[in-house]
Amino acid sequence: MRPHLFFIAAAALVCACSEDSSSGEEPVQEGTCALEDETSRPGFLFRLGCQKDFNALASEPLDTSIPGARSVKVVLDQFDNDTLYFQNSTEYAIHYEFVSANLSGAGKPLVGSLADFNQTEYYAPGRRFLLGSVTYYEGPDVWALEIAPYDTASAAMVTQLYDAIRKAGFFGPALFFHPTSQAVEAEAKKLAASVPVKTTAELFAAIDYQPLNLAASVGRLRFITADELDQTYLSYRDMVVLDRVPNDISVVLGIITEEFQTPLSHVNVLSQNRKTPNMGLRNATANASLRALDGKWVRLTVGAFNWSIEEVTSTEADAYWEAHKPKPVQLPTADRTVKDLRDLEQVVTEGSSSLRDAIKSAIPAFGGKAAHYSVLANTPGLPVRKAFAVPAGYYVQFMEENGFYERLDQLLADPEFQQKPAVRDARLKEFRKAMEAAPVNAEFQALLKAKLATDYPGLTMRFRTSTNSEDLEGFPCAGCYESHTGDPSDWEDVLDAIRETWASIWLFRTFEERAYSSIDHKSVVMALLVHHNFPDEEANGVALTANPFDPSGLQPGLYVNVQAGGDAEVVHPPPGITSDQFIYEFHQPGLPITYLSHSNLVNDGETVLTPSQVFELGKALDAIHERFSPAYGPRAGNTGWYAMDVEFKFDGEPGQIPTLTVKQARPHPGRGQ
């Protein structure tokens, strides 16, 4: 069992609080310690008399999104006169390890296998043990009893465990019960007033610090508002303090936002790609420690439980940059020879080579997005839209026939372009405008017209970017490029969509992102992933196929961020708009869901997805995780973090029940160290 609180921008969760919560508001008074000091760490204690006793047995939570939290697991043995054990949670990481080592045999019933234990002790009404943990949340100064999100313990069982812990712990008068999932929350509503409840939303509201990407870096600290970003040019070596989460930001070495973020927010994904620190801090723009360092060189460290910032000299800053500036990224060499408009099932050829090598072989001609989509299209039972790919050779043809490579050479050789961000931005806009007005090869147009008329008659089409510089290990570049929709009934509309999509290679922020990684800009080519668009989807979302807050892997889950259909985006919504965010423990009996926030675009008490849709999504995410494991996961020898970053939609024709469609999947870089 572990703490199950995740710090993300959250709408208030359903409160299961009793009206009388006085017992949880009483002050903590330490008594006589059972241990002489914290260095003495027995396997368990029957009582915790003081903070030192708690500290001696406590472990850092597996959920590293909770800064300052510590937990001690508890076991109540109903066979042995309701004896309560506070187990050494560092020595015994899970309940089973403790009970099998200490409470099995020698006059007590034998404890069977781990599978039998889990099935009985978390689900059976006649279980022998009541299991939970006592967690201290430092930020809100709350002591909380928690049970596993999938534990089916009744209100009576929770009360029995709560009462025993309250009597045996020095924190007893201040103890709350914290529900860790929808199912536990529903059962908590049956608790008597003597068991006060503290919800996730209430705990979250008292937290000031949100670690997002764990890293350290050195840069010049700058205060800026999100609204000013469009008119401000930032340096690679800047660190920024922002009032709210921006939709986009150019390359910087660190980010602090006053508004808390979602783990899949655009700026956090960028920070993960760059391996730079990112954090949320309430009232950051008024923080005295930060304000005192405005304009100075600083070292910012974002840790799992705390953060620090200190001034450094310009000499130290320069030395840091030279030692830590990104290593040049070498893109896959473009294959300009492929000219057929290829159905996605045929883009990645699996066979004698590994899946990883097969994907890499497809990228030079079709880009990262189309290559990964091809694997999805060849995964049995996975719902994806029929699609085809326009190879990158047609982008190269367009650039060559219109003299854009020569024009690009002139830009890159211009010192003013290289040295002045404002000039660079203006010239790139002119370059894109010229691309958007240039003619497209007539033979290519004829080939594309025939393909759309034969295979996609009467459908509007989405032309999606698929370059050799995105969705890659080492350079995901999520959100770097822009896709567009065209209607074949108006052919010029299709050409506009294609040219605007190709031109997005030369967006200012995308150019800066590549320059930061010393990428040869002329080596970038763009294929197109083409399918019928989603004009009126009922829901859209992003998900990770693993739990980003559980690096240990002991509490696996799927992380989902989903919003009701409409104009509000998921990863960078308008200010004040929240989405449904939850952890779905797909492999646990009962399929528990822990909602971290709720969408404020649906009615109170409702969720964006129905339970059947959540289950449909869970099956797909599980299949994707397993499918790409031979390329990026354990089956490829990866013993560290592994998750696929997945985009999805729920869409249906009028009168039909919306069903799932998977849009794309790419390897996720993880949360830092």
C-alpha cells in the first residue's frame, strides 16, 4: 500500500466528509518513544509513541509526486485477537513480505502464496488481515489512514482498523481516513462521524510544491507572464518563473509555474524531452527567495520531495553550460526515393528484423508518427482509422522545385538571422508564407487525387506531420509541428492543408528546439500521415501506458487525461478549464479508478467517459504497452522506465454510441531522476 495522491491542477473531487470531523482536528501530542533513536529499526512495533518511532519504520512513498510524504504500513491480525503491527516499511516493501515472514506458522495459520494472499486479504469478506498504511503529508500537516485503491474493505473493517491505529499511535487524535479511489470513496460515505475523512482535493489544496520533471540546471532567472511569451524572446540559458501554464514555450533551461500543471501538459513534455527541471509553486511570482534572484545566474534543483535554488557566478554558469549543453542529435538520413502513397499497414515491415529495427527502417521515408501508426494498424483488435502515408520524398521535391533549399542556405548564412531572435522569427514567417503560396508538383497532385477518390470518397482528410525529427527516442519533439485538414471537394483547400503542414517545419519554436540540439535543419524532412479527420468527436485524450508516479513498478496503472469534445484541448486547455484525470489500475480485480481531477465541461457528478468506455480504453492501452515492448520496453532489454504516450478519441456518427479510436503512440521519456 502506498500514498495515492497526485498533484495536478484539479477540480474538487466528491467529498466523502462527515459533518463531524472533530476527532481529526485535535492536536498531535507525542508520548513515550518505544525506540531509543531512529537508527534502531526493528521489523515492527506494536505502538508508535513519538515521531522518532514513526520515522524509524517509515519509507519514502512509492508515489514520488507527494513531496515530503512518509508512510508506515499497518497490519491488523484478526486471528490473533486483533493484534496491530506497524511494519518496517523499508525492510518490507509490501504487506505480504511482512506477514509471510512474521505471521505465518509457529502456532498461527500459514500464509500461502502472494497470489492467494492478494486475492483473499484485499477482497474476501472473511479475510484474516486488515491492511493499510499511515501516511504523514507534510505540506497539509495531515496524518491519514489509507487502504489500497482496490481494497474492498467494508466501512466496518475500515472503522475497526482506524480505531486500532488511533489508540496505538501518538497521532491518533489527528488521524483522518483518506479514500484512494472511487470505490473506496463510495464506501467511506458509510463511515460514522467518529472516522473523519480527508479527500484528495482537500489534501491537494494545502500543497504548495508540485515536482513535475526531476532535474537540475543552471541558467539566468527571469520573471515573465504567460501572456508576454508571444512578444518575448527567451535565451536557451534562461530559467523562467511564470504566472500560469503557457500553451507553448521556446527552449529554456528550467520552468517554474505559479499554476499547477498536468503531467502531460505541453510544457512538461517539453521539459522531459530536454531533461530540464520543471515544477509548480503556489505564489511563485511573489516568492521572496525567487524575487531576490531575478536576473541572476542560479542553480535550480527539482527533487521528488523538495526544491532548491541558489545563486552562482557567471563563470560557474558558463562552465555548467559547456559541460551540459545538449549533445548534437543526428537524425535518421532521409530516404527521398520512395514515391508511392502507401497504406499504413505496409509502412513498417515486420519479419526477420526486430520491431525496433523495423520501425527505424521505416522512419527515413515515412517519419516517426507514420511508422508507429503502422505498428498500431497491424495490432489485432486495436481500433485505428484507415490511413495512408505520403512519403517524405514529396516534401523534398516541393522544396527543390521551388528553390526553398537555396533560400534556406541564404538564411542560415546570414549573421543577423543567426544572432537576433526577432529577425529569425520574422524571416521564418516570411519563409513559411512563401511555402504556403508555392505550386505543388502536378504529378503528385494527380496521384493524391486518385488515392483520395478511390479509397476515401467524399471524406475530409487530416494531413498530419510525420517527420524524421519527432516521436523518436532521444528527440520526441512532441508538438513541434502542426497538422491541417483539407476538403477534397475544394482541391485548393487540400493543397493549402499540405503546404501549411509542410511549412510548420519552419515554425520559430520548432527551429529553436532543433538548434538547441544542434540538429542540421536541412536534414529534416516531412512525410504525411493521412486519414479522415475527427470533426465532432465526443471525447479526446492522452494517456500513458504506465503510472508516471510509480517508478518502482509495484503499483502499476494507466494514466489518462481526457476532455469532453469541443474546442478545449487536453494538454494545454484554456485558463480555468479542467479535464478528467485518473489512474486506472487495469490489472487489479475490480479495475479501481482514482480520479485526480474532473472536467468542468460536464455536469457535476458526471465523468467524460462511461465505465464501459474506460474499460475499452484500458484494453487498448494494455495492448499498446505490450505491442511496443519489443521495441522500447522490457522485451527490448529496457530495465528502466517504459511507457507509450498515446493519443485517442471517442467518436461516433449521429445516433451511434461513441467508440474508441487510437490516433498515435510514441515512446515517453519519463519523469527524470
